[in-house]
Amino acid sequence: MFNHHTALLTRISIAAASSLAVLSGTALAQGAPDCSVYPLASAADPAALGWSGSDLAALDARAEELGSAALMIVQGGEIVYSRGEIERPFLLHSLRKSVMSAMIGVLVDNGAITLDTTLAELEIDDLPGLTETERSATVRDIITARSGVYIASAAETQAMADSRPERGAYAPGEHWYYNNWDFNVAGHIFERVSHRTYNGAFQRMFAEPMCMQDWNAFGSYRFYAPGTAFPAYHLRISARDLALFGQLFLQDGQWNGEQLISAAWVADSTATHSQTEWPGAWAGGYGYMWWKPADDASAEAAGLAPDMYTGAGAGGHYLTVIPSRDMVIVHRMDTDQPGTPRLGMTAYGELLAEILALGQPD
């Protein structure tokens, strides 16, 4: 039966097809970019940007001490520091969520979906059966981790399960909880609305126009778990390609004269929408699947920049963008190998403070 839900999905499908066609068509109309050279040049004179030889040596020593697999610092659109396996596509782990936020943003930018669209309007349910209240959760609730849906999810850690509220404890929008169910459903919403696979769409939206050097759509996979229909959408991206993604956000979504994602979405998605009370001065706030400092005072007390925002993945995978310093920081650990070093949230905050204390003009 053709009802208002069907009509909504039809409008969404038409808008999504149009938005993705426009995105792809723009690139094709202007011709494919020359991707033979990595888009970000190495800084000819890091000292001119405030980085002394002793600063860079200190970073080498610190990365060695931590067992970092890769560390990159981009400032002013130039690479001032690069170390380790920057070309190796490591698993993003939960940093995938910040990437998915951007992909949702493209659909919002082009009118394919709104943040007020509900799960009921999208005809989304799960294996245990969602209640009417749970299905009133909006896309905004999903991407801010405030859905109020508290059931088992794919790629959920034991700590996440242990801290999960009782089902029905909070209505949608009332409570922040780091909820893999929300994040996984965000991936499903993207695919349902766009009629594209998340990895193929990422390739067309970002990897191709930005000349990501190491991206391979076949390095992505879905992780399923019992009790839920929605998988975790995992991606592998190299440090140097992740640096490009961070630079895109630093440039308010613009790349080579094209607006790949709107400046409005960049600003809104990286604003503080929730307080988390999580450890680490950089993670006390939360946007649309991006971490933020809880407030200016706590950031400054920890030696961090109040305007910074971070995508984070388990084990030591981090992407931090700092507009006030015109800076992108990428850190990776080799979490593919058991028994290798890891870098937790508190330790990463300390590393960020060390980096920001360096790189200061005399």
C-alpha cells in the first residue's frame, strides 16, 4: 500500500540518486584529477612553520617510545612531520564513525534525508523488534549517540555492553551513550537512502576526487553479530589518506575548488552536541560521531586547543583537526598484530599536548 512512509522513501531515493549523480558528474565533467602525486607536499622549511630540528627529533623519540606505527602532522597544508608506515591501510576501528558522519552529511547537504527523519519513516526495525518510542528516534539522535535504543550490537565491546542502559530507560534524544547500535544503523541508513554500498560511495565521494593514494574499496568489510540485523561497517585507510580527509575538514569541505561536503555540515558535525564525561580532555564532548573537548577551560588546562575535534579508533587510531593551528594530526598503531603496543585515550591526550607545545614559532 502506498502510504506516507512509502512516499517519503520515494522522495529520499530520488534525492539520493540525484545528489550522488551530481557529485560523480561534477568530477567527470571536469576530468579526473591527476593522482600521480600525493596532494600534500612536504614542508620545504618546517622551521618557518615553527618546527625546529629539536622539535622533530623529540617527536621521533616519542613515537619510538610509544611504538607508533605511523604519525603525521600537517600544518598549513604541508607535511611538517611524517614517520612510520604512512602508506599502510590500517583498520580504522571506531574512527570509521567519523567517516560515516561525513557520508551522512553529503546526503543531508543534497536533500536526500533530513536530521529529523525518524526510524519509523525509514521503516527501520531490528530483530528484537523496536518499540514505537524507539522508532521515533531521528537521524540526529542516531548520529549523536542519543537514540534511546539499548540492545546488543555488532562490534560492541564488553565495556560498552556493561554500561548499556536498560532498555526503555531513556527516550530518544534524552541521554548520550556511546552506542554501537546507533553507529551501525547510521551505516544502514546511508546505504538505504543512497542505494550505494558505503565503501563504493566513499570511493566516489572522497577517495577519487581527493586522490587518496592507498584506498582500496575491497579492504572494507562488514562485521555481523547475533541478535541484530545491522553490521559494523569497517574500513581500512592509510595514515596519509586519512590526513587528506582531515585536511578536507580543515578546509571546510572544499577540495580543489569543489565543495565535497558543505561548510555548514563540517561546522555542525564537529560542534559539541553532548557531554560524555569520558576520560581525556579531548573527549569530554561529542558531535556527530566526532569527539570534542568538554569546554574551553578543560582543553586549555590540558594544553589542548578548545576548537579541536577528533575521530578515534580502538588501540590508537586517531585523526585530530585543529582549525586554530591550521593543523591535522594522524596517529596509527598496528592493531592488526596481537601483542603490539596500544595508545589509549588519556595517553593520546598527553601526546597531543606534547605536539602542541612543540611547533610554536619563536
